[in-house]
Amino acid sequence: MSPTNAKYRDRYIGYLDQYSEYALPVMRISLGAVIFLAGAHKLVAPDAWTKYAAPWVTALWPESIVSFELVMMANGVFELLFGVALIAGFYMTIVAGVITLSLLAVVFDLVTGVILTGKFVDILIRDPGLVALALGVTLLSAQRSDCTR
């Protein structure tokens, strides 16, 4: 690398470094907003979300006991609460950890759905990025001495 390029690279890195303390807040607020909005949408249009379930999930689901739409709405309530908690910065490690596990389950469901039906590849391409974001928030917030804040 030429000295000129190295100088610009160092200046750029130095510029970004002064804002690195904002990485976790940006990540947690972004993830919180996505989770909150997904939860809100599940409350108003649960049927839009049930179509993403893999065929084996819907085949095994005891529809006579509780409807899949009702489960989606209940999930939406939890997502609203978890989204608000992340945005507010409360219990970040725990909340982000639960969201990470939930999103991993979604990715597993989508993988099996793609294998069995070939549908929803576009969603499967996006959701592992959300898993990585949630895992990043979990790990970075765990570095803090007070995991409840």
C-alpha cells in the first residue's frame, strides 16, 4: 500500500473509531425496531406470517386445540415487548439471547421449508443476517459489567 493510501486509510479508521462506542446502541435499536415491527404486523395480519411455516410444522400442529394464527398473535405480543426492551436498553443480554434463539428456530423452519417446497428462499437469505445481528448484540452486551441494563 502506498504511503498516501495508508494515510487516508488511517485517517478514515481514526474517524470511524471515534464513533465506535455507538456500535452497540445502533445495533440494539435497529434489531429492536425490526422485532417490534414484526410483532406489530403479527398482531394485525397473523395469516401473513403463518404461510412461512414449514409443511411439517403445520402438519403436526394441533389446530383443534389452538389456531396457528393465535400463536402468531401471541408471538407478536412477545416480540413487541422484546423490541421495546431492546430499544430502551433493558435486559439486553437476556432479551437479545432469546431473540437469537427465536431467529435460529425461524431459520431452521425456513431451511426445512425451502428443502421441502422450494419456497421462501428470499426470506431465508435475509434471516441469517438478523441472527448474526442478534448474536452480536447478545455478545457485545454481555461484555458490559451489568447485563440487566
